[in-house]
Amino acid sequence: MERYSREEILNIVEEEDVEFIRLQFTDMFGTMKNIAIPAGKLPKAMDDRCIIDASSIEGFIRTEEAEMYLRPDLSTFSILPWRPQQGKVARLICDLIRTDGTPYEGSPRYLLKEVLKKAESLGYTLKVNTECEFFLFHTDDNGIPTTITHERAGYLDLSPVDLGENARRDIVLTLEEMGYEVESSRHQIAPGQHEVEFSMDDALETADKIMTVKTAIRTIAKRHGLHATFMPKPKAGVDGSGMHIHLSLFKNGKNVFYDPDSEDGLSSDAYAFLAGILKHIKGMTAFCNPLVNSYKRLTTGFEAPSQIYWSKSERASLVKVPFQRGQETRLELRSPDGAANPYVVFALCLAAGLEGIENHLKPQKEGKTEETELLPSNLSEALKAMKEDGLPEEVLGKRFLKIYNQAKEKEWMSYMEQISAWELEQYLYKI
């Protein structure tokens, strides 16, 4: 992404006829929020003088945190290509600042930056790329989303079988116009399912990118009369949608996961980082897979992990080690889905991996055995594992964890109180 100075941004706003600026931030549950200001108020925003009332945002304490300043990160400035070209709209991603000038420690972006600072103090830089999977469904006559798709395309199919190809092409062109480097796009396994994969970038930039990409994909899909959803499992009997995360650690410009002298090209640090993730993945799952629906994707029979093991080839493994070596050596965590908050998940992955390196941890042998453990099978189990693992509290803080747990426990109980159509079909007549 290009980096602009304050003066350059103000000049671009004037020259490009930008009339509104969206000041964006992400809450603890991975939902993007924003306020829009006229372009003339941009200097005020750059001076940290734009205030929001956070009392109605879930996860904020009403009394202590009613007012927050938005501090724009100037490196995130971008004109939104999908908005009108006359009277354009630009955006800046912001950090949340308390009224006393200190960072708000409940901000997911701040939490990731703190873990990145620790890594930097050790000489490390985390690079990440993601595979964002989503479904394109038709809407009804009233514009309400359905789970209907009129195509029957499968993995890597193309038009005319792939009816979403035009929408996917426009999505990629829009993202490239914003300066995002798209590695590839493709039709995925299930009918109506698609994927966009991005090139490696610094972890913070990638997290910012994911939040923007989800908005862009939904917006472009709507122009094509479609609804884009990142819901992990919107339809039974087909593969769900994940957000595979590729992780590489660099030091002095070199990929520390690569060792040309080892038999498989993987360094001891790569194995230690892997071991740290495997050790803490149960406690991280409530964040990697934050919805009740997430666990309907993590089942056997589809290409999603349900057990805790790693492999160099098996697509159902929790962590896959792709064959590329050199600067492209990486670990692929396959359990997260599109509902995950990327700032939080990246922070936890990095913290777990650094713990592995610091303590010289060694992972279990490749593949699964009779002793291979299972991932949590539902949100309730994941929350229990989260509370039993010290890493989430260490990274996110006790207060963040308490608020998150309360909200997710409420979500779980609401789900458990529902009577599904399946239950009625199975039991109403027989029992």
C-alpha cells in the first residue's frame, strides 16, 4: 500500500473531488464501524479531534468509555472505488484513543500492534496472507438474501458453468484499484462458493485489508444482484467457507521458517512456532471460530479441520505446511473462518508462535494418530477451552476476555433455546 503524508492526503482529497471521509474502526467482535465526515473536517480528524460516543457499541463500558477520539492511520488512506466518482468517498482506518490521550486497550487493532511490538523487539516481523472464501447467493423479489444459487459449478470451474465469474472479476478489479495485490481468485468446491487469495503483507496491513475486502465484496456482489456471505456454513451437505491464514516470520529480511540445510527445508523455529499454535489452538478457537454456526463447518467429511494435527499434504489437517520453501516458507492455519476478527486471531497466532520459539517447543509427529485431540465441537466447548488457556487473557486482557465471554455465552444460550426444523421433523410425529 502507498504511504501518504498529511499534506499529500489533503491534496489528493482536493484534486480528486473527495467530499466525504469515512473514519473506520473494528469492534472486539470483528464488526467494522465508521463515521462519515465532510472533507473539510479532515484536518480536524488528523489532529485527533473527532470524537465518537462508544456507549452503544457492544463491548464498551457505558460510563468509563462513553467518548473516544478516532486517530486516523494515514497509511490506510484510500478512495473507495465503488462509491460515486463525482463527490468521491475515501476512508481512513483509525485507532481508538481515550480522552486522556492513551490508547484504548480494548481495541483489537491496538492489541495486535502490541504483540507486533513484542515480536519487533525480538527482531521478528510477521507476514500474513489469507484465503477469503464466501458464497454468492440470489436475493428474493424484496431484496432479502436467500441460500439459493442457480449454478452447479465446482472447484476451479469457469463460465458459463460459473455464474459468479463476472462478479468475482469485478471484485478483483476493485480491490486492485485500491492497491491490494490479489494472488488469485477462483470458484471453490460448493456451488455458489468463491475465493479470493491475497499476497503476503505485514500482519497489520493484512488485518486492515480483510476488513475492507469484506465490505468491498458485499458491495460489488449487490451490484450484480447477489448477496455475498462469509457465514461459515450457510448450507448443509456442502463445504463451508473458511479464512485460511498463511503465516511467515521474518528476521533481517529473511524467512526464519526456512532452513536450506534441513531435510525438509523447515527450521527449528518453524517447528517451534507450529508447536506453539498446536499447544494453544483449543484456547484460540473461540476467536478463530466465533459463531454457533462456525462449528457446523468443522466436521469430518469436508475439507475443514476437526482434529489437532499438522501435515505437509493433507487438506483436512489443522495446520498444513505448503511445499514452497525459501522466502515463501509458511504455515497455513486452516481452522479460522470469515466471522473471525483478524486483528485478534493474528495477535493470538503470533503470541502462541513466539512462545513456542522462546520455549523451544517441539510439535507432535506429522499426521494423526489414535491419540490426536479434537478441536472444540461447539461454541460452548470453545469458550471453556478459552478460559482454561492462559494465552488469550495474556494477549487480550482480563476485561476484554470477560466481555467477550459474556456476549458469546449469551449467543450460545439463545441458540440452545431454539427448536430447529430438524428436531420437529425427527421427533414431533414419533415421540
